[in-house]
Amino acid sequence: MKTVLFKNGVFHSNVDESDVFSYLAVRRGRIVGTYKTCPSGKFDEVVDLKGQHVYPCLIDGHVHVMFSAVVMATGFNVCEINADGVSPNTFSGIEARIRDYCAKQGSHDIVVMNNFVMSAMDEKRLPTATELDDWSSGRACVVYNIDGHSMALSTAMMQLVGIFSENGIFTGEENEKNQGRVIDAISSKINAKILAKGVAQFQNRCAEYGISVVAALEGNADSPKDLVTSLLVALARRFSIGVRLFPQYTDLKRAQKFRKYMSKPRIGGCGQWEMDGSVGSHSAAFSVPFKDTGEKAPCYFDQDQVDGFVSEAFKAGYQVGSHAIGDLAIERLMKAYDKSYDPSSKVLHIIEHCEFPNQETFESLKRGRYALMMQPGYAWIDKRFLHSYEQTLPKTVLDGMKMKSFYDAGICLCGSSDSPVQDLDPYLQMQGMTQFYNPKESLTPYEALRCYTANAAKALMEEDERGTLEVGKVADFFTLSEDFFKAPADSISKIRPNQTYIGGKLWKRKKGDLWALVGMMLKRAKKI
């Protein structure tokens, strides 16, 4: 097996901010040497990085992989967000985009529309089934709000799925309980050509961003067979990008069939493991009422139910992740974790989102062994363009939002995207970290990168394998022309890698055709 020397790079080990070296040796996909001066000896290949800055690849710890791939292959973002705001932000603009897209699709195709930004619309609502029927010329279609907790279905889509609402709009718990059926309907229309395209586009997008590993939160309890998750397992075991599966079942018997394929036993995420909903759908569980409605949303499960889910999973040896946004939901989950946790265990259990803890919960987080899987890019967007948080949440809640306090307290703070709810783009999330909703809670670029590398590796129990550029670790890294650690906070969302190396090999773009899919499936399967 040949040894490759990468020279003339500014390698940032990520062990600490100032630790850099100039040469890195790779054999069998792992780092076998790091050097400040040119090492002696013979190397089978030498790669000149020409002064580029080099960083360990990123880890996205919260992705719905199969749905992301489907959206990339069959759908489109109905709204675009950039430095100038949200476009379109009126129903006339939305109508034009939908009509244009549908005109290019088959009459029997399902149309999946993501990234609808309800709070940015002049109308401040989702489109109704009647409107979607007109704009899509009667097609089966679904529009997902950007928060992932509300959707609008056309009449044809409701008939296909077998669920009905007078206006076609589903929000909060009603949305969560029907997600599996909608995904099943979308997946039923997927053929091999679409699958090949989606799988390739997902992996290429990861590599373009410098992401080498994702945690896949998959599975819907309302889908009797949930063939989509089984398909994901078959595919992901042969991905070039690393995948770590979290089956979203509270029924351990359903999760058990996947355990033999997993590198470590994991369970949970969103879906059936959601403690509450979202701010935008007014279904996040807070101890105080929403400012605009004066009402509170309940947790989806009582404390005894959550205790039971967590206790059973802990006893079976699973690492657990669970969605909790409001302070009541976070508190309910933490109580269950604390009751069942084994102090001798080194496993970090994950709170997905953990966006609005109160001060008492924060103090408890500092004492426990938790990983927080957060997506601060959404709050960054909201503060600048949407203003939904300030419209719906009391100032006391907003003032309690934390990022730097988590990091400084030694809590395992991680960045992630929640793709396809938000774009897979990690630089938008790190922009949200360095320009946090509460400015005093902002991180430095170095700290933000640690949240996407070393901390994320620790959360997935892979800190000995990845997250830093050290001897013995996997040689996954990406290059930049500029020094990320010195980047102005307002420019981070524009950063893109020049090259990405997986296992020391330069990423080659996947073609996305049927032959490429066949070739992938012939590869030796690995653990996920």
C-alpha cells in the first residue's frame, strides 16, 4: 500500500487554534505522520497543496439523508435565502415558481417543494389545497415550511396519502404524525433513475461542503413497513460519505433489525422521538405562553412515557437522541436521561436542537453528559429576515438563548443542518454561531469549526477516529485558499472548500447515472 505525502500546506490540526504543520503523510486512508519540516525518506506519491489551508472534514450530526436525497432529485426550494432576504416573499411569486416548475414535470409526478418561509410571506400562511391544485394543475404536491413542522398538501396528494384536511394544511403534532405517510407516497414514485441521481447529488453536496460523515435520522413510526429506512440502510452502507444511523423508533423491536449493520447502537432523533414541535408552528413546549397567541403548547409525551422510552433504550445499550426545542421539552428529556443514566458510561446522549433552555436547565446541562446538536443558522436567518422569533416569543426567552455559554462550560456543542429542513450548508450554520442571535453568545470561527469537527466526533463516539488531523486518525480533510480562523464573521457563509479528500483521496464527483448506482451497490458494505 503506497504512502502519500501532502506538502506545502498550512495544516490546522484543530487540536488547538495555533497548532499547525506543513506536511502530512497518509497510508491506507489514515494519517501516519505530521511534520513541520519536510520528512526524510521515500514516498510513493507527493501532492503539492501550494500553500492552501487544510482542515479536518466536517461532521453533520443531524440529517434526514433519504429525504434529502429525494428532495435533491425530485424537488426544489420554493424560496431562496441570501444576504438580501427571502425571495419570493409573496404568493404571486410562489405561484409563478410553482407553475414554472410543474410545467417541466410529468403530469403524474409528485412535486416536493421545500424551504417555504411562511413568516417571510406577506400572507403569513401556507398555501391552501385549493391554491396548490390551481398552481400545480392538479398534481400531487407537498410544500414544507422551513421549520419542518408544518406542510401544505394538494387535494391529489391528500387522496394519495389517505389523510384529509379542509384546507390541506397540517401543523404541529398533526404534521408529525403524518410525515411517514407523505414520505412513503413520495418514495413510491421513486425509480432507479431518480434514486441514482439523488444518492449521487447528496454525496457530491457533502463533499462540496467538506463534509465526510453525517448522522442519518431515519424512520417514521406511522409507516407500517417503512421501506424507505431499509432502502437507506442498503444504500448508505456503500456510500463513500460516512453515515451513522439513528432509527427514529421508540419501539426497540423495530430498531433491532438494523442494529447488526450499525457501528455503534444508536436510536432516536426526530419523528417518534420528538418531545415537542417548533416555534413557527406554535408547537414548541415552553413554560411561558407564546407572545402572539397567549397560549402554551404541551409536550408530546408525559414524563412517565419519556422515562419509559429512555430507560428501555439505555438498558439495551443504545445511545439516544431526541428532539427538544422549548424549555419544558428539554427539561422533560433531561429528567428522563438523568434517571436512567449510568455514571460509569462514557456515552453522550443527544438533545437535538436544545434551542431554548432556561437557566435552571442550563445549570443541569453543565453537570450531565450531553451533546447538543444545534442549528443556529435558522436563528441567524430569522433575526435578519423573518423576525418570527421576536413576533412569537417573549423577550425573556430570547435573551436566554445560548451558544458561547454552552461552549465555555465544556458542554459538547455541535453544529448540524437538519437537512432538508434547512440546506446542508455547514457554513450557514457556522455563520449563525459566529453571529449568534444574542451577539454576546457568539463563537469565534475556530470554536465554530470545533463544533462541526472534534465536538461532533465526540458526540458520535468517534473522537479517536476523526475530528482533528492527528496520527492514527482517518485522513479526511478539505482545503481553503484563506485561513478560516481569521475569516470575518460576516463572510463565513460564503466560504467553500477548494478540494475535499476522503481517506487521503481527492473526491471525484459522482455521476448519478444507473451504471454508477449499480457500481456502488457492488461495493463491499460497511458499518453505518
